[in-house]
Amino acid sequence: MQKFLVFLGSVRDSTPPRPARLGLRVAWQCEKHLQEMGHAVELIDPLSIELPAAFKPHFAYAKSAAPEALDALAAKIEAADGYVMVSPEYNHSMSPALAHLLNHFGSSLFSYKPSAIVTYSAGQWGGARAAVNMRTFLSELGCLPVSAMIHLPQAQDILTEIGDFAEGIDAEAWQGYFGRTLAQLDWWAAAARAQRAVEGIPAAAPTFSRDPSQRNAP
């Protein structure tokens, strides 16, 4: 059994557009699918996390001085074997809510673990353009995205309010569509976990934990 975090990239709970909290349906389906694969899964909803009003990343606080909510989420990120990032599309980019939440944490917590990209929309594009931006973002965090992705156009017609597949669609086909991406995530998470246990983090490629100058060329 592996541990996965499903990050929901939306804090919008109002309408229009309808329905409100559409992304929860998508996140719940990802959560259910991974649980059926035998894994421990936790949904991370930014709407339920109290972030400081002024932006200050977790790693910028003195030890034991970070807000409790940031400390708790940092521990979950560090303990996880992989991540599912669920995002709508905003102006051809990933959700500001998701980027804002992830920006609170350094790459040392995410590094050498895989991620999966899941996008959705109430319209016809399924958030696919946001996924292009998400690949670079997640790669920089160190949780490299698997090659397969999940895009859900008109997600309100595909998933019910509790995240199940709706009647009248080809649920088996959609199950297989989700399964391809999440199977890749599972495989890479298991491989990375085993390698971390045997070799740890490569001495020649340590995670950055001090300041941006660690990235500088000589």
C-alpha cells in the first residue's frame, strides 16, 4: 500500500458557472480509484486549509514557528509516495488556488516522487491547456508528472455529485481512462519508493534547502 495525496485546485464555491465545486467530483473519483487499487489516499482541499493572509512559504519560517496548518500539510507531503493534481483552467493556465497552495512548500518535500495531472472543465476543452503549464510547474517541484493525463470536458455530465460515473455514459471506458494514468502513477511511485529505500537521495543531486543560489552555475 502506498500513500497518495489528491490536491484539489479550486476554492470556488459559488455560481455561476454551474455547478459549484465541480472539481470535488473529479478529485473524489481519483480518490476512489486509488483506494480501489489498495492505496491510502487523502484529499487536500485548499478551501479547508487556513493559510496566512500574507504569503510566506513553510520553509521560510524558523523551526517550530510555522503555522500549524502549514506544518501539518508539509508532513503529509513529505510522507506521501505520490500526488494527483486536480485543476480547472484559468486563462490557459493552472488554477491560481493550486499554484498558491503548492508555492508554500519547497521542492525537498516533493522531490523524487511522481505526480499525475488531472484537469477538468464545464465546457468542451477539459482544462487541457492548463496541463501544459502544470507539467513545467510540477517538474520544477521535483514530482515529475507521468506521461498519461486525465482531461474531463463537461465534467458535470460525466461525474455525479459524489464523484461516481453518471448513468448513460460508458463507465467502463472512463474507468479505463482514469486507470491508465493512475496505473502509471502507481508504478512510478512504487519504483521511486523502492529506490529511495535502497539508495536514498543521490549525493550528487541533493534537494535544495537553503536559498536560490544553490541552483547557480559556478
